[in-house]
Amino acid sequence: MFAALAITLSALAMSAIVAVRYLLTSGGFAFWTAKRHPGLYANRRQIAREIGWSLASALIYGLPAGIVAWGWRQHGWTRIYTDPHAYPLWWLPASILLYLLAHDAWFYWTHRAMHEPRLFSRIHAVHHASRPPTAWAAMSFHWSEALTGAIVIPALVFLIPIHVAALGIVLAIMTLMGVTNHMGWELFPRALVHGRAGEWLITATHHQRHHRDYRCNYGLYFRLWDRLCGTDKGLGGF
């Protein structure tokens, strides 16, 4: 009985953390957008819908995270570690890259699957109802799509050792990329976006084309799977 209560409280706490992180990050970039591009986010009804779906997604994201966090603290579940000397120092950046690559692969294939007509109309259309997307749309998902995203990192911590600080960096990158890819304008400098790094990294210019053309540019962090599978259609415009 006590364990059930503790797990519930842990899940609710993690959901609250995800919700606050979303509100602060998306809200901060939306404020910046209002300063840089006044009037770009003029559709208040759309933004209200995006916030509503995103807060529901925050609850879903918090559930597996809270369970895993409780198990890690109470029973040592997972391969999260706190001693930086438990593994070689080179493993810190390597583990971050592995998590991003694994998450990107999962995202690409589940995202591409959701563009099949049945799944799109029932699930993914919620996200694409944002036309054009805004910084508030980063977590605007149907509950079942949110669930596919919520299980990735909690599953990886059972498979790949990672320092708790490195895990925090992974979550920060996930949040930053999710928001900036939907801003409706390009945050990063042209030299990066149109240079060699931009050939492999996804930014708003690349993801904007996905929201415009639908059947291309499915990746989250990297253009690797899009390139391998012939679904990379290049950069979009604003």
C-alpha cells in the first residue's frame, strides 16, 4: 500500500516537472518570438489547443518516468549512476550520443508509421492541426502518441549506463529540439543550418518542411534515417 502511494506521488511529481519544464521552455521561446517576429503567433485558439494537449502529454510522460525514478531510488533499478568514476570519462559524451541516436531511431520509425492514413487520422492529426506550428506545439500530441514518446528514455535507462547529469543533458536537448523545431522561424545561424553540420542536424528549417509536405523529414535530432530511407526532402522555407 505504501509502495503504491509512493509510486503515485513520484509519477505525479514527474508529471508536474515535465509540465513546468514545458511551460517555461515553450513560454520563453514564445516570448522571444513575440519580440523577434511580432504577430507570428496570432492564432490564440490554436495556441490554447496546443497548450491543452501538451499538458495532457506532460501527465503521460510523467507516469513511466515517475515509476522508474521511484525504482531507481528505492531498489537500484536502471543503469543510472551517480559516481562519475564508475565508467571512463569518455563514456559521458558517448552515452549522451547513444541515447540521442536511439531516441532518434525510435522517433523516426514511430513518426513515419503515424503518417499512414489510419494512424494519422486517429492519432497524429492532433499534432498536425497546428498550422503553422508554434513553440507551444512541441508536446501537442494525442495521448497514444504521447505514450510512444514517453516510454523511450525510461526504457533506455535499463539498457545503457548513463550518469545522472548526462541524463539531464539528454532531457534538456530533447526539450530544446522539440520546441525550437516548431518555432516557425529559424533560431540557429545560417552557417550552421546550410553548412556541413546542417546536412545532418535537424532544425526548424528542416522540420518546417515536414509540417508543410507531411510525407518527408520524419527525424527528430538527425537527418540520418531520412537520408538512409530516402525521405529527406531538404530544407523548407519560412
